[in-house]
Amino acid sequence: MNFLKDKEFLRAALALAVPIAFQQLITAGLNMIDVLMVGQLGETAVAALGLANQIFFLLVLFVFGVTSGMSIFTAQFWGKGDTESIRKVLGICLVVAVSVAVIFSLAAVFIPATLMSVYTKDAEVIKLGSDYLRIVGLSYVLMAIAFSYISILRSITQVALTVVVSVVALGLKTIIGYTLIFGHFGLPALGVRGAAIGTATGWAFECVLLLILVYARKTPLAANPLNFFHFNRSFLFNVLRTSMPAALNEVIWSFGITLYNAVYARIGTDAIAAININATIEELMFVLFIGLGNACAVMVGNKIGEKEKETAFEYSRRFTIMAVALALMGSVIVFLSRGFIASLYQVSDSAIFDLKNIMLVYSLSAWLRVYNFMLFIGALRAGGDTRFAMFTELFSIWLIGVPAALIGGFVLHLPVYYVYALVLIEEVVKAIVITWRYLSRKWIHDLVNATAD
């Protein structure tokens, strides 16, 4: 790893990766605290919160796909020095993200029980989850607006602003959640509904504060909002042609993940509670790699916009090596901390047993997931190779992962941790395919130096 002596590279990488990782750490940490707080209410409450958040998970991943697809362009436009086009891309991003968020919001508010029944038949879980969805669904549109701005700001290296806003909003969300879940300071104990109020308030506050600071600090996005939507058909189609496969990629992946969770939930409430607790551990461990992946995508995109394709390839190689090395170290920590983490939750003995085994499987496979993530987000998607990435995701999840989950859960009737392990077969196949594509360099596309305004 001689590249660690390249101070210019490391300085740029750390300037992007550390703030994003810190933001994700705060997010994951506070989400873990949320689950811990709700976990004191029992595994039914944990299961309800986890399954209700599958709806939010679908929305977040679609919005993430849209925004990351758009940020391919903004990173390259930033390398080219074209601020006006960056604003137009933000306008397109807002239109698409908000439109989808409206649909999800209406479904969460008006038919929450129908949505919950997709994942479980447990009447109490459906009731608690529906209460949560009716409240948190009101904030989905504001989340989509905030997410769009945050993604574009990151791609033009305005990372510090997004970190400040997210940390303050998440802190507020946690304080409100703590107060209302347990009924402190003379307020009623609302349980899962208290967690929902905290989450909805946090998203609303984040959106408002972010917009205020974008204009107060005179960032490149501080322009008349009407100018964001002054793009012609050619520009629109050129952006959507590349960005929408990224969104569809996330939708394909997210539906697969939610189907996995539906299988886990049908195994039993203990099983899905263990899966949801483990998910917070995965999220906490993954914060650094989200930072590295985003930093890689921005730096690769910038270099492609500057017409330095070989440097873009080298940067992606360096980031991937660093990420996998760190993942191996993190896996050891997860393995050694299984007993301690399990002891923090007031759930049944069978849920604890499932959790320890799921964490064991995760500790053995985390490096592979990180490897795939870095090549997908930091290389293929950053290079505009979104259609290849989408078809790879479609193949690996729906022809390998989903059948493995269904067979393991409903045909072989395996314990949840074995089903969780079977699903990892798709990660192995995915790694083989995207490694071949990555080494071919066919994923590097200069999208902006030929883009019409």
C-alpha cells in the first residue's frame, strides 16, 4: 500500500470520508439507541419498529439511488467547473425524489396496516407498526428534500455543512424519542408512537435547517430555486438516462432485502427481532465504509470530469484496498463483542441465541459486502456505469439471493441464522461479476464534457 505515502490523495480522501463517516456514525449510533429504547418494550415492539421501517427503507433507497445517480453528474460537473448545470441536476433530483416521497407518504398515512401485513401476520406487530407509520409518514417529503440537497452538497465537496445539520437533527430526534417513548418530564409514555414523533420531528427540522444554511453560507446551491428547473429536454433525458438505472438498482435491491425480512419475520417474531438488532450493528460498522465509498465516488467523478481516467481508476483501487483492510479489522471486533451486545437487549433467550449466530455470520462476511459496496458505489456508479450495475443487482438478488432465502426459510425450514448465511451466496457471485467489469475499465464514462445544456 505505497499509496499511503501520497499525502495529497490522503488529505483529499480524509477531508471527504471522515465527515461523512462521522455523520453516518452519529446516525447509526442514535438509531441503535432508538432500537435499544424500543427494545426495553419487548421483542414485539422491536419487530414492529423494524418492519415499519422497511417501508421507509424502500423510500430511502429509491431516493438514495436517484440522488447518487444525479451526483454522478454533479461530481463530474464540479470537476469541469460548471455550477449552473449542477443546479439544474438538483432541480431534476428534487422533482423525482419528492414525487416518489408523496406516494410513500400517502400509503404510510392511509393504508399502514395493509403495508405491515405484507411482512407479518402478528396482529400486535401490525397494530404497533401502523401507529408508527401514520406519524412518520408525514415527514417523508421533507426527508426527500433534505436527502437531495445533502447528496448534491457532498458531491461538490460541501461536506461539513451536511454533517452539522444531520448531527443536530439526529440529536433532537433522539431527545424527543427518549422523552416520549418512556414519558419523561411530565409527558405521556407513548412507546413506539413516541419514537415515530421523534423521527418525524427530526426530519422536518433537518430539512428546514439545511435550507437556511445553504443560503446563509452562500453555497453554490444558493440560487433562485426557479433556476433549478430551467433545463431543456436534452439535458433532462441525458441525466435521467444514467441516473434512473441507479435508482432502479436501489429499488431492485431494496425489494430483495425487504423480501428477505419478510422471510425472516415468517420464521418468527424472535427471528425478526434478532435480525433487526443485528441490522443496527451492521449499520454502525458500515459508517466508515459509507464515508469511504462516498469519498471515492466524488474523487473518481471529479477526475473523470477533469479527463483523468487513469487517475480515477487508481483512486478507486486505493479506496477499495483500504476499505477491505478496515473491514477485516472491524469483523474481529464484531465477533468478540457478540455476547456483550446481546446482553443489552430485553428480549427472549431464543432471540439472543439467534442474534449471536447472525452476528457470527456477519463477522465472517463483512469484508465481502464492503468490497462489493466500494466497487459498486465508488467505481461503477461513479463512472456512470449504472446500467451494468443495475443488471448485475437484478441477477444476483432475484436469481440467487431471493430463491436461497425462500428455500432456506420455507422448504428446508432452517433457523434464521442459516437463512441469513444462505443469502450471502449472491454476494459471492456479485463480487466475481463486478471484479471482471472493474478490471476491464469499461465502467469509466465521461458524461459531462459532451453534455448539452
